[in-house]
Amino acid sequence: SLILFPAYGLISLIYPIMAIHMGKYPWYGRGVAYMAAFYIIQYAAGFGLSKLNLCPWNYSGNGSLGGLVRIADAPVWFAAGLAIEYAYPHIKSMATALG
């Protein structure tokens, strides 16, 4: 959904701040923190969009919080955070070379 681009675009703003403060923690601690940040962003975006009747997802059922996030996504968000951590320096160096 195009309406989610701003929510996921927050990654580019939040990640550098988190990475600076979390570099000293082990990989699993960083993964949990990234996962929590993704959950918070997804919940906040879903909450706001649901108030406008624009939320494109509904995770109703067991293991969900208000139909906005679900615990089954935890491994995905954990891995995505660590993948961004790995890719970010490479993307930043490419952007610097182009700019």
C-alpha cells in the first residue's frame, strides 16, 4: 500500500540514531531493539490509519494486539533490523559517492 511509504520511510531517520547508541550491544540485543522499533512504528501507523478508516491490514485473532501487530512477525522484524544494520554502511557509502 502506498499509504505505508511514510511509515517505512521512518527507518532512514530512526536507524542512524539507534545504531549510534546500540553499537556496543550484542547482535541479539540490537535485533530485539530493532524489532521493538518496527513494532512501535507499525502499531502507531496502524492506529492512526484505523482512526481514518485507511488501515490496509487487520491481524485479528490470537497473537495480535488490536489487530494492528502480530507476534508471528517478530522473527521477520528481528532479521530485518539486522539486515538494515548490515546494508546501511554500504548504502551510505554509495550515496556519498554519488552525491
